[in-house]
Amino acid sequence: MANQKVVVIDDSRVIRMRVRDMLPEGNFEIIEAKDGLEGLNKIRSENPNLIMLDFLLPKMSGWEVFQEIQKNQQLQTIPLLLMSGRKEEVTEKISEPFEHFAFVEKPFEKEQLIEGIRDAMAKAKKRPTAASPTPAATASDSSAMAAEIEQLNAKIAKMQAEMETLKKQLAQVVTFIRQKLR
């Protein structure tokens, strides 16, 4: 049974078949889409582990699909591998370095595809998640935050005391130097 769902969005049947052939058999369930609109719908309905997105697509471009992914916090967490035969068209819209997704230039070999997938996975893990406050914050969350704030306030007080000590010591050194210069 496949343990990873991959949505492959490309208008080229050849590319979709190549991706299917290049990925290890049995490890991946490949879900294909031939245009951007179909691809976005499959991303939303299938909850994939990886999105492979061509940049030039009919009905809805890869750029438009990318923008929809960026608007949705849940979809942003899915590793994304952009594919294009014309990298300059991608860089016109999204400047390098690509922080939150990987890029592979078509045509690609199996090693390039696998490296692109690894890169996409690594970048997805590094992507910061926006912590949205939930109205149902528990009392333990509040008390943990209060304890952390208290610890930080204690550290601040300790640092302020150390700074006062350093100021006094500096004043003493300055006084000593002035006396020696006379």
C-alpha cells in the first residue's frame, strides 16, 4: 500500500508518466491532474504529502495555483516542487532563492527529481508556521505562558543588576585613570 500521496499537475501526459516511472514503486500514490484548476481541486480533496506543479498550465496557470496555495495556511505546509522547462518564467514571478519550495527544470532525470523532492521536503519543514491565537486557549497554556513571562522578567532584572554593577566598575576605572593622568 502506498504511504505517500503525490499530486502531479502537468498538462504533459509524458511528464506525468515519467514522474510515475521515476518514483519508487509501491511507495507513492500518484494523483494526476492535467490543468491547474483540476490540480488545485485535487490538492484540496486528496490532502497530499507532496505537490509537483508545472508552471505553465491551461485553465489555471501554475502561478495562480501557487498563489492559492500561499493563501491557505494548511496547503503551505505541503512540500512543493515547481517544474518548468523555462526557469526564467518562474523567476519573473518569484525571485530566487526559492525559500519555501523546490524547483526542477524540465526535462529532468530521476536523480534531479529525487533531489528536488528532498529539497521540497526540507524546505517545507523549515517553513515557519503562523501561530494563530485560538479562542479556546486552555488554562494550562495560559499558566505556562505566565511562568515563561515570569522567568523572562527575572532574567531581565538580573541583567539590569549586572549592567548597574558594570557601570559602577567602569566609573571606578575612569576615575582611577584620571587620577593617574594628573
